[in-house]
Amino acid sequence: MNLLIKNGRVIDPSQKLDDTLDVVVENGLVKEIGKGLKAPAGAETIDATGKYVVPGLIDMHVHLRDPGLEYKEDIISGTKAAVAGGFTSVCCMPNTKPTIDNKAIASYIINKAKAEGSCNVFPVGSITYGLSGERMSEMGELKESGCVAVSDDGRPVKNSELMMRSLQYAAGIGIMVISHAEELELVGEGTMNEGYTSTELGLKGIPRVAEDIATARETMLAEYTGTPIHIAHVSTKDSVRIIREAKARGVKVTCETAPHYFTLTDDAVRGYNTNAKMNPPLREAADVAAIKAGLTDGTIDAIATDHAPHHEDEKDVEFNVAMNGIIGLETSLPLSLQLVENGVLTLNQLVDKMSCNPSNILGLQRGTLAAGAVADITLIDPTCEWVVEADKLASKSKNSPWLGQNMKGAAAATIVNGKVVYQR
Amino acid sequence: MAEFKHKHIIALRDLSKEDIELLISTAENMREINSRDIKKVPTLRGKTIINLFYEASTRTRTSFEIAGKRLSADTVNITTSSSSTTKGETLSDTALNLLAMKPDIIVMRHSVSGSHYFLADKINCSIINAGDGAHEHPSQGLLDMLTMKDKFGRLDGLKVAIIGDITHSRVARSNIQGLTKMGSHVFVSGPPTMVPPGVEKLGNVTVCATMNEALQDADVVMMLRIQQERQGKTLMPNAREYSRYFGLNPNNIKLAKPNAMVMHPGPINRGVEMSTSMVDGDQSWILKQVENGVAVRMSMLYHVCGGELE
């Protein structure tokens, strides 16, 4: 299918473009960007007046729960949620059952996504076999079979030597290591951020320093070995500071945060709301401010959702028993657009953090609308107002802290490999 | 008489000063029943109360059971160690099944903070919290305040020292919530590993670095039970050293006012948080607390049923 996307505000930081332009898509690739372009033969024309036209959004941190936990989400429902949220690519974490620690599972995901999915799915393999934290996965084969990074997301690689060797080994292969930075002993039985709210609610707290110590270790290991590392879901003010300082020293560290960490504080837990329970936990106002500052000054490279679907039966329970995590694919774009509305980011920076940077960090060769690039394109309607309703979410799971709340901004259309896969 | 508008009693944080006054004054009236030869009134005849205990308890469960029986309610006790953290029926399913048997009140103790709010969203009978995690223990807070009122005739302007593991104590939280509303001042002290962040913002609370500071001129000294299983782990070295710095004894009690009362929610580790002479001494109100517990729980059961005294 060929396309002419007319009169949109094309924002492509990879080419320093921000202008009202037309985009021509032919045979799944971007053919041309310019003013007053003609539709190629047999092309569908999309009027993008009043919309932003940006390189397809990339969520570098999601849990698709497939294989093994399909009652929460699967590749079909998860990628439907992705394109409804404007994402053309997602990177899925390896804590499936079985773990993505071998070629068979990676291939299963890639093949199922190609056959039945709505967007590109790039698997992330595990650093250690079965997420055991004990011995390295076959990273070479994981890379060959299509994995774009390795991570034990959900838990840290506790053994510092194994983590250091994994960084060195992965660097040799040319695959990024994504760290879940957490010091487990300090987390203990904690279920929310340690602070005044945990004291009032009588819930065991998780101190910020549990994340900060691990963030510091990762940056030091990367510095010592001279290898790259990416830190997942940064949530604390001191982790932002540690990463900022490491970057200033030339350490090859990148990081991401999630919309809930710049939108909510641990106040959201009040009422023992299990949809505000995640790991790392929601922090306090000073952390939210630091996360925003880190986004502004470039310390934080990417916005990723950590989309973590859980069945109602796993959330509609006592607080301590509830699973960690919330869904995020369908709310990430409007929440991130608020950063632009509030002057935290420019639109260009936002597109960087939701498309160009994730692509560059993981080498996905997307995140651009340059002629000849794969035509992954998101059309954003910045004014669209809508309400988050459980029965309208494409995700199988409904564990969102924003249910019933108003959102502003949405994907107007999502185009993957030149094909319109979603239209609002 | 003022009206009690709450269907549930889950936390003293949710109650007003007037609510607390009403619960305490009704408890004072209930004591008369407990001193009769025939300790029974027909007030809650035909009402069914289920005591659902997910944690071991002797005192509180017995006290609630006796309270229900003295008001002529039918009481049933369920003690189970299995919660939904272990494999088995979920709390919600257990509660819905019990509800199908049409109880009027479920009195529950549960190890997870906030589980009573979770339940209150799902079922339509009254819920009374007999202790949830480290959150609240409202009947204990009320009986403690009733006991203080017995001694001082008032609940405002008292200096109350609470000593021990504040972080894990639902008794401390309920007392802080209640005493602050009644106009008293709480001084807490314990090893810094057992004092939770921001506790001073929970109410009229001052955190004291040493136990002696907290004891200074106190009207009430409330000692908390130190959990044996915390010994030798990360929060403190051992009971011996704990007792040295945070144990109440005949020497440090002298820092408190001469007529200060000594309290403990039980069960007591004699020789750890309190010396035996303090437990059994003249200043101890510990057994009076237990006695008042029955009256306070009668008052709570009565008020959530919304009835009039016959």
C-alpha cells in the first residue's frame, strides 16, 4: 500500500525537521518528504492537518507475557495495545515462561509477531539462564536469533562479577545490556516507597537507596570495563544524579524512565490501591521533579512504559499480595505530551525520547523519516480528549492507575512498515 | 446522645474526636454490665458476629468473643493461618462465603495492612478491625485511651511516651491517631531502625533520640512488645542490649511523673521491654487494659450495629 500523508506537522529530530510537510510512502519505505507532494499511483491519502507526523514511537520496555502467561497478555493483544497507543515497535522483556534465553523462544516471538501481531516486536533475551542470576545466557545466539538486548528485568544480576563479565561479553558481541537496578536485601518485603505515606499506611517501605546503590554499581562497572549499559525504569532523584555524573565522566550509560514516575507520587497508593503498586515503586514529589529535570537536560534518554499486564485476580487482592506493575502502552503518549504542555520537553525532545533515542540505543534502525527508511510513522492528535475506560483498552489486562481519568492527546493513526495498522 | 455514623471501624484515623468520645463513653457504661452477676444483656440478640482471625491472638479474639456474648450476639470464631499469600482460598472468596451466611459483623485480624478496606469494598456487613499488619488496631487504641481516662479523668493534655518498635506497631499508630485527636502529645522512642520516617507528621508526635528523653515527665508510659523474631536480624543486636537501652525498669521510670501509669498491649516479654517488677508493680495498669478491652469492644459492636441500648 502506498500513502500520501498531507499537511501534517512533520517532526523528525533525526533530520532536524519541524515543518508542515507531506510524506510519501511507497512499498513500505519513506520515499520523500516535502511540500505539495503528489500522491503516487494508487496511493491512499491521509489528511494530517492539525496532527503531528513523527517517526514511529518505540517502547523499549514492555512485557507481552507470551509465551506462558497469555492469560495476562499475548503478542496479539499486546501489539494491538501498542499501536492504539501510537507505538510501531516494542521490545519485550524475557521474563516469559519459558524465559527468552534461547533461540527457540526468541524465534517463536518474532514469528508470531510477524504472522499475527500489529507492530514490530523486538525480543530482549535474558542475561542469565532462566533469570537465575547464575550463568550467562548464550548471548551470541540470542543476538543472531533477533534479540536486540539482554536483561534480567524484574530482578537484578546480584553477583557483581557476573554482571561485570556479562557487560564485557555482551560488548564483544555487540548487544546492549539493560539493567534492572535494585539491591534486593534493601527491598526485603517492602511493597511501596519508604516515606511518610508508608508510615501512615503501615506498609513496609522500599528505600530509594535500594535503587541508587544498584544504579551506582552499574555505572561503575560500565566505567571500569568501558562498556555500554542501559538502566531501566529510573525512579529516584539520586539515580538521576548518579547517571548524570557518570555521563559527564564519559561513561557509556543510557537510561529510561516511565510515565508513572514523572506523573504520580506514592500518594497514589493511598486507599491501598494495587494499581499504584509497581517495582520500582512510585516515589515522592522531589523524585518526580528530578525525573523531569533529567528528561529536560538529557540525562534520561528514553521514555518507556514497563507495560506490565496482570490479571484482575492478581490485582484485586490485599495490597501485599498484589503483583507489581501496571499497563502503560495506551496511556504513555498523552501522559508524555503533558511534559510538552508543561514545558518540561520540547516536541522535538519528546520525539527523541519516544522514538529516535530508543532506536539508537538498541540499534533498531528506526526512529527516522529519512528517505529510504522503513515507513514506521505515528500520527498524533495533540488535542483529542478521551477517558481511560477498561472495556475500551486493547490490552487484555486493565491494571491502570488512570482508569476513569481524562487524557489529552492520542495516536490518530499508526503506520507500520508502510501499512496503516491503527486509525482512531 | 450523639450518633455514630460509621458502618465499619477500621482505623481511628477515619474517626472524629466525637466518634472516639462516644465509643469511650459507651464503653464506660458497658462496664456496669461486666460487673453484674449475670453478665448479659439482650442488646444484640439475633445478631451474628464472625471473628475471623488470620493471625494468632488470644487476648483480642477472646475479648471480642466475650464482648459479643455479653451483648447476646451469636459469635463464631474462625482462626486460620492460611491467607491468600499461601495457596488456598482468597480473602475475598472467604469473606463472600461467610457473607452468604448472613453475619451482621465480621471482626477480622489480618497480617496485611489495609485488607479491611479491601474487604469493605466487597461485602455489605459491618467490619471491625482487630488489627491489620502494621497499620491500625483501633480497639486497642480505644481501650488504652479508656484506661488513661480512668486514671486521669481526661484525655487532653497528657504526655504519653510510647517506647519500642514503632515501625511495626499498629498499636502505636492507633494510639497516635486517637490521642492526637483527643488533644494529647505522644513522644516516641526506639532504636532508629524501628522508628518509621515521617512518624512525627502522623499527629502530635515528637520523636526522642533516647528513651530517657521520652520518659521525662510522662503521664503515661506505654511499652511495646518487641518481636522475638526480630532479634539477631538487622534491626537490633539482641534482647539483652535492647533491654538495656529501651527496657523499662525501676530506675528509668523515675524520670516519668511520680503518678505515671505503665501500660503494655501484651503479650509481654518479661525482662526484655519491661522488668517483672514493672509489669506487676503499683504503677502497672496492664490488667486494667485487658479488662477495659471487653467493654470497649462491646461499645464498638453495639455502635456498628447502630442500635439503642435496651
